[in-house]
Amino acid sequence: MEHYDEISVLIADRATLVRHGLLGLLKERRPRWSCAEASVLEEAMAHLRVEPVDLVLLDLQFVGMPGATNLRLLRELFPNQKIVILSDSAQRATILDCLSAGANGYILKSTSVDQLLRAIETVLSGDVFAPAALTGVAQSAAIVGEPAASLLLTHFTDRQVEVFHLLSEGCATKTIARRLGLAVGTVKVHLAAIYRVLGAHNRVEAIAKVRGRLAHRTRMPAAGTLVNELCD
């Protein structure tokens, strides 16, 4: 994975101790990174308007519960901003809600510093980062997303297209993992993302929604690969 020597990070967290702790850790491990902080949503938005950053670390409690309404607002105002959620919650529904709302990643606050840095650099490289708590959710990820036609234009990554093609061939999850050289949990995350955006409950529904449309496009534009890294 590429190492990022100089980036700018905005830490948006309501807890002063958390903000200062993250600032200290990042400065110690990545001294050339430029770090700023915000304690309320309005402060974060004002900072982004004046001084854009490479990455926002956003406290889930900071953006409001239940759901991720304010995350969606932030995504609407700054559509190209990379945003990673920081949270104590490992609930699958919460993680999927944040990813559906536009988060580029989801990091548990209990993670180690090394894992945190790996997650940040994963997102900066264009991938989507999800914790191990998201594995095995393919059957419960029936969150209705955008219409299939829109998905075909913008919402399937190259990897998801590969997973879908093998899925449509009748391959089991373990077979897909073996043929693509991926972990089984990572394939399940891809399947969950495909079902979520299509609004499908299972692979049969997903195939029915997409079959006949993929033939019109030989390749989907890359939008970042959904990965699952926090397994140790």
C-alpha cells in the first residue's frame, strides 16, 4: 500500500480528549501530516469551505444518531471529500448505514494505531474501508439504494463487477473468493454492497435486476474497492 508522507486531516469529534489524543498520535506517527480539529458540525463545515483537507475523521456521535443524517448532509455539501467515520459501534446495520450515506470508511475507536493508519491510507488510495464486523452480512444487507440504471453508470467498482459476473455464473462465495484471490469475508462485503445498492435481498434478485443491462457497458468506471481489513 502506498505511504502518504504529507496529507491534511480534519478530526471532527465532540470529545476534546479524543481529538487531542488523535492529534498527538498522528503527529507522533506521521509528523509531516497537517492536522486540524473541529468540535461541532458547523465548525467542520466552515473549515472545509475555507481550507479543504485530504481526509475527515468524523465521530459518529458527532454527526448524530440514529442513522447518519448529518453525514449525508456533509456528503451533499462536499461530494468529493473523503470521510471516514470513527465509532464505538460495531453493529452491522450502523456500519452499512454510514457506508450507504457516503462514508469512505468506518473505523472502530477500539482499533490500534497501526490499524488506524492502515485504514486511513486505504481510503486515501481510493478504497473503502470496513471493519471485520461487516463480514457475513450479505443476507441482511437489503438496504434500498439508487436505481440499478444509475448504479451501472457510477456505483459498481471494477471488483464488484468481477464479483457480480462470478455470482451470475452460479459460483458460491468461497469459489468467488478463491478465483479472485480474496478473503471470503471480503467477498461477503462486496456482495453486501451490491445487494444494498441494487435493493436486492439475495443473489437471485440481484441477478434479475442487473441482467440485460451489463451487456450495454463493457467496463464500469472505478469508484474504489470495498475492502475489509480490521480482522486481527
